[in-house]
Amino acid sequence: MGRKKPQKIALPPALPPEVPDEDVEVSDEDLEFVNENVDFAGFLSTLDTHTIDKHVNRVADAKKVGEDALEAAYEKRLQKNKKKKDTEEEDKRVEVERVDALPVKSLDGKLYYRNLSEKKAEGGELVDGAGDDQKDMGLVRLTKAEKRAKLKKSKKEAKRLDNEAGGEKGDEAPQAAVLAEIQKDLSAEEIFESKKQKLAELGLALQADPEANIKSLKEMIQLCKDPNPTIVKLSLLSLLAVYKSIIPGYRIRLPTEKELEMKVSKEVKKMRFYESTLLSTYKGYLQRLVTLEQDPKFQHVAVRCICALLDAAPHFNFWQSLLSAVVSSISSTDDIIRKVSCDTIKSLFMNEGKHGGEATIEAVRMIADRVKALNCQMHPDSIEVFMSLTFDEDLVKPDKVDEDKKKPKYNKNNKRKNAEEPAQVLQNDKKRSRKEMATKMREEVAADFKAAAFTPDFAEKKKMQSDTLSAVFETYFRVLKQTMHSTTTSSEVNGNSISAHDPHPLLSPCLNGLGKYSHLIDLDYIGDLMNYLKRLAGATNGLIISERLRCCIIAFRVMRSNLDALNVDLQGFFVQLYNLLLEYRPGRDHGEVLAEAFKIMLCDDRHHDMQKAAAFVKRLATFSLCFGSAESMAALVTVRHLLLKNVKCRNLLENDAGGGSVSGIVARYQPDATDPNLSGALASVLWELNLLSRHYHPTISSIASGIANMSAAPGQAILRINSPQQAYRDLSLEKEAFDLQQDVVKSSNKRKKSLPNGASARTSLETDIAMSDSVDEEEELSRKFCEHFRVLEEMKENERARDELARTKVALQVYEEYKQLRKKKSKKQVKTVVAAQ
Amino acid sequence: MRPLDEAETTVVFEKLLKFTGNNLKNIVESPAHEGPDPNPGRYCFRLQKNRVHYVSEALVKRATNISRKNLVSMGTCVGRFTHGGKFHLTVQCLGLLAANAKHKVWLKPTSEMSFLYGNHVLKGGLGRITDGIQPGDGVVVFSMSDVPLGFGNAAKSTQDCRKLDPNGIVVHHQSDIGEYLRMEDDL
């Protein structure tokens, strides 16, 4: 892409005429004047000579910068200890006023004020925190400092410059010797600290003014090769931070031979130099990272750096090598590395704006190739990243159509004009040529715009998307094929399965992805896909129940997304589900998958064959007798749903075995038929509901009795639980304990009601005692006991009294009778006496 | 009446196979509970006046008591042989086919009448279709409430049906229950 053109500001004033510096004589008056009126001399300092020198001597400065900075660091540290310092440097060192150069806080917490030497290159060390990479601003700052320096010196600084320029070359050799001596003397720890500090300084400097300090990058890369591993790690990470901030938003294109030969302005030269340095250092850094990735000590750091770089700058040069490194670590066995790489790739897919889609397709293709190479023995996360792909489904053609229309029209018009008016006047020619020019200009503008535009246009986008899709689906189909092969030859594979847990680990994310992107697949391939899925669903060896169920679920989902084409009845999958119900085992298989299968295949608004629906109803009812509450509930909800929808199946609730005329062709129910259509379920009866209404779980018993009464009361109250998945979740084991207690209380109440009244007092006492067990108050207990005994006493008293009463009554009666008898006797005696007289 | 010979049996079974596939054994081997015998017999095919009938053995035994010119039909008539020796299935075998059909097609209510008049099934009238149909397969046509309406030949596979325009023929009509009214004399 194009380079950033340096913004032009007002050029500094023209250079003064070239006067050899020796001839310049500065009088004392002038000195005083200058000292008094500082500002007046300001303009003097905006000379360009220094920048020119800087440019010219840049190469020579390179080492100088590094070494000076190093020395500055050492110096500050060893101020106390070593006096055998480079006094020569100290002369050059000029105290800069604190206003101009902000202090730096080292790792020790001390403030160091920057010292400025005469060399202009040092100006780059000014940390003003503005972070501008505009050369001219740097210039201004440079000159300010220089102005101060000049004013301090005030005399013949140019001469001094020349002297120093000559002198410094000679100084380098002794400086190096001095440095070597210093290094030997410092202890290892101090070296460590010094290196850390150096890293920090360089990093900050680069971030502030990258163009000026591009050499420091090389320094930092040197540090990467340090023997100390911590330093290596730190330097890698700090380089990462630096690169993240200074990488430009465009891809750098190195100038060609021709361009190099051309004469260009200083700014362009500077820019080129900066870019080429950046690129070369970046390359070196990347190579270092890639080599370090193999080293187990640095693996994590290296991978993290690579991923962060790819995330931050996917458009920059060398992104392909970064991408290949990340993709190869996607399926590593180390969890952290894998997670980091997968996250990077996912963010790459989601932020397509950064790289305009090229990285997406490259990544997808690389992953597909990797799957092919490893024959699908990878960690499922590697395919999971495909789920974050986004496809733009409405790629609209904007003005392209119009353009095409316009052009031929115009040409036709032109030809017609030419044919009709061959000998036209000049006017027409002029008009035509003007029109031609106008269109040419428009075309040129459009071409330029296209070249400059970063987002790919419609045709490219479409092509990229179709390539991505084809790679994704190629991967999925390969996984499906491999799974099928492994199931067909599973008898041999069983002994020596390659991965620890799963012979086909990629199957489940593959199925997920198919479910998500199925509406984008071409209609031709749907038939093949259905075939594969059918075969996989029927693979009794090699695939566990949950996987086969998932195949069925995905098949239905694919079909549903293609419903507008044709409403296809997936017979084969229903047969599979029917048989899978028999093979389900609650501990081993996942009930949620089963509940989802119920929902998608049976409960969703599908028109079902009567025989088939009845067959499922009957088998589900039998199924719910055999398993725990959760599965039973899911099955019963499905049964209820099916019975509500298919009115004809309700004769299953009637008590006539044999079905009568509604039973269809098959006269008797075959419980072990493999095909639901031939099971003859319409001729059976749902006696299981009767058993289920006595289930220990209250919800299940209520729903069972609700279903049984369905034919009697058509307007049923709608149960809270609407889908088999929800039912399964609600009734899974976590919630069961709570429900049981409720049930106990309910049953005790029932018992209480059913006893006769006479003994009710006693039984109520029993329940009271039962309840009082939970109440931990002894006073209450004793009070209740007292009451109880009092009542008992009273009852006993009453009985005794009643008995006595009865006895006295009897006695009275006897007496009465005796009295009457005596009366009769006396009467008889009187009578006989009278008769005897 | 006589049982079918080799060639005829092959032809009849082939025709039935197109519709039923694996379920053919259900037709041939299903137990027949008709008749007073406690043990269920089997069903078999018998030829009477170039019509093929599907009868239980118990019934066959009793039908031998009726003379040939008086015997009109027994059991279910599934088809007839033409002069040229070809075998055609008639509408009366619909019940048998519908119970054991592999490939089914459901019609929308609006296009039921059209099919019952003898027209072919168009894609626009298709409610549902079984997966995995190949061209040339036998297909049984149902209404949306699962009443068998007739049968025919598939013109396109299920895959191709997706891409068809709404006036394309999906199933070639062979026989439907409207024939009971239209061709009363022939049956």
C-alpha cells in the first residue's frame, strides 16, 4: 500500500550563505547581546545544517547512540563507585534544563535527568511522551535543545562540532575498551538489572519516536540472544509491545532497484530507511521467535508473542509465516498453547476488517490441510474454531451492473453516431472526444480508488467467501468419511486406537459446524451429506449412542434449514431413533442428547404418519417405565405432545386391544418390530400409564394420569413443562431430594384422613408427635404430653362413670322387676285367701 | 384357478418389490388369521382368469369347491396379466401396498382431486416426500390425513425434486381410488 507521505509544514528559512566557520568572529559585544536577549537568537538555531549532518553521519552515529546510551546508564549507576569514568564524555555531556528533557524513572525508583551530548542523534533520547513520528516536530525539539546548548557554550559550536566529529572517531576505540572493563567489574546481578533497565529505556524511546530510534530495535534484538533465559523472555515481550505500537497500518513494500536509483527528497529517504530497518528487524525477531518455539523453555512465551503479533497486525508483512506457526500449534497437546492459538484464530475470524479476509481463507485452508495430513486425529478444539466464522449472506452487487450496462450502451451509441454521421462537423467530434476524456478520467479515478481502497471489492469478496466455504466443508466431509471408515474397520482398530479416548475426536465439532452452516451448502451435496449421516446413524459398532443420536439431530436440522426447497420425510432416521430407544442406557449415555432428539424429531411441528406416531407413543411409554424420573418425564412429555397433535392415536387410550377398524393393516402389536410403520401400535393399549400414575415422583404420576384422561376432557390445563429437554433438566437428580420430602408429607396427610373418627384423636396425636420431632422444643413436648395424659384420664373416668351408670341402671331395673313381682305375689296370695274363704 | 408358475411369480414379485422393497417378506410371510383353524396359515397367490389374487390358504381350500366359471374373485385381486404377458397392478392392491410401502408421497389437499381424476403429481401439489427415492421407484400416494389415494412411478429422485420448478412431474400416475368410479366395469 502507499506510504504515508510526511506532512509538509512551512519550510524553515533558507540557509545563510556558506561562510567557513573559521572566519566567523564573535565579538564580546555580540556575546553579551546574545546572552541578554535569548529569544533573538532563536531563529539562528533553526539552521538545517545540523539535520543534514545528522543525516549524513547517521551511519556513524548508529554505534554512537547505542554506546552513549549504554554508557549513560552505566554512568548513572556507578556514580558512587567508580570515579574512573569517561571524563571525556562528561565534558560532552551538557546539562539540559529540566524543562526540555523530562526525567526518567528507573527501576530503582530514582529519577535520572537526561544528559545531552553534542551529537544531534542524542536528541532522540528526549522523552516528551508525545509519541509523534513526524520528523519535523522532532526537528523543532532538537533545535530547541541545541539552542540551549549553544547558548551555554555560545562560542564556535560549529568548530567544536567539527573537532568532535573528528575526535569522536578516535574516541570510540578507547570507549570500547572502557566498556569492556566496566562489564567485567560489574557483578552478574547488576548486569541483569542494567539490562532490564536498558530494555525499558529502549522500549520507551522507540514508542515515543520510532523513526529516530529505529536502531535501538537492533539493540533489543541483540538482547534476545542473551544467555540468561529471563532476559530473553523479557526482551521478547518488550519487543512485542514495541512492535505492537509501531507497526504501521499498511504493508511495507521495499523499494525496487529503479526506485532506489531515483533521486528522492530527504524525507522520502528517511522514510525508506526507517521502513527497511523496521522490516529487517521484524524479520529477525520473527525468526528468533520461530526458533525459540521449539525450545521447551521458551515455548509459552514464544507462542504468546506470535499470537499477539498476529492478532495485532494481521495485515503486515510476514503474516503468512505467523499464521502457519499458529495453525501448527492449534492442535498441540499443551492446553495453554492450544487455548492461546485457538483464541487468536477465533479473533482473526471475527475481526475480518483488519486484514480484509485474506487471512481467513489462508487460515481455513491451512487447517484443512492439517486435518488431511494428520488424518483427522486432532484435538476437537482445532475444528471448533470454525464455529466463529461469519459469512456475509447478502453479498449485493452494487453498481457493477450499472457500469457494465453503461459501457456497452455508450459504445453502441458511439458506433451508431459514427455510422450515422460520418461526415459530421468538428463540433460533434469535440463533444465526443470530450465525452471520451471524461469517461477515461472516470475510469482512471475508479482504478486509482480501487488500488487505494483496502477493502476488497465485491467479486473478490465473493470468491474468498466461496473458497473459505469450500475448504470448511471439505474438512467436514473428510471427518465424516474418516469416521465411517473407522467404524467399518473398527474391529481391527479397537485394539490400537490412536488417540487416548476417541477414535474419531473430530466428529462432534464437525456435526456442530454442519448444523450451523448447513444452509450454505449446495443442494447437490445435501444428498451425499444425508447419505453419510444415515450410514453413521446406523453404525452399530464404533459409534456410541450419543453420537448416533447427534447424527440424527443434525440431519433433521439440516433438513429444516432447507425446508423451502422441499419437505422431505426422513424415514431412515426415524427407524434409527426407534431402535436407539431400545439401546439407551442411563448411566452411559447422555440424557440431554436424547431429550434434544425427542424435541427435534417428534415434538416440532411435523406431520407424522399415524402408524409411526402411534409406534413411538407406545415405545416411549414402555421406555418411561424402565428408567429414572428424568428420562421418564422427557418421554412422557413427548407422548403427551404426540397424542395432542395426532387425534387418531388416541384410540391407544381406549381399552380395546385389537384396535378395531382404526388399527390399520397390521392387526397385532409387534413390540420388537424394527420399523415403526410396521409395528401395529394402533392396535395396542397404553396400559403403562396406569402403572405410571402410581409412580413415586408426584410430577410423573400427575402427568401420567393427565394423559390417561385426555380423551375424556379435551380442554386440558397446560402443564408448566413444555419441552422434553426442560423436563429432563428439571427432574434430573439434583432436584429430586426436595420433591421426595413433599411427597412424604402428602402421604401422611392422606393416611390421617382415611382413618375413622373415633381413633382420630389418637392418630392425630401420632402425627403431632411426628411433627413435634422436627420441632425441637421440650416444653412444647411436655405440654403436649400433659394434655395427652389428661385427655386419657378423662376418657378413662368417663368410661368408668359410664360403666357405673350402666350397672346402677341395671340394678334399678332388677329392683323394679322384683317390686312388681312381689306385688303380683301379694295379690295372688290375697286372691287365694279370698278364694279359700 | 392355479398357482403361479416360476416366470409369473418372478414377474409379480418384481412389480411388488418396486413398491415395498424389503417389506416384501411381510406380504409373503404374514400369518393369516382367517378361517376357523386355530393355526394361522399363510397367504399365497393364485391365478384365476389371468387375474392374480392374494388369498389365505384356508380360503383357497374352500374356494376349490366352487367351479371355475362361477368363481369371480377370492381374497384380494392384486393385478392382471395382459394378452402380451405383461403384468399390471390394479387399484385393489392399494391396501396391501400402502401398509408395506417404502416410498411415500403426501399430497396437499388442493391437488388431491387432480390426482384422483388420473393426472400425474406435480411438484406444486407435493406436501411431503420420503427421502431416498430414485427415479423409477414405485411410490404410494397418500393424502395429508394418511388416506392412501393411489400409486405410481417416481419420475425424479428426491434430490432432483428440490430443484424442480412447481409444474414439474414428480410421480407418474398408475392407479388411484377414483378408478372405482371411473372404471367400474373393468375391475
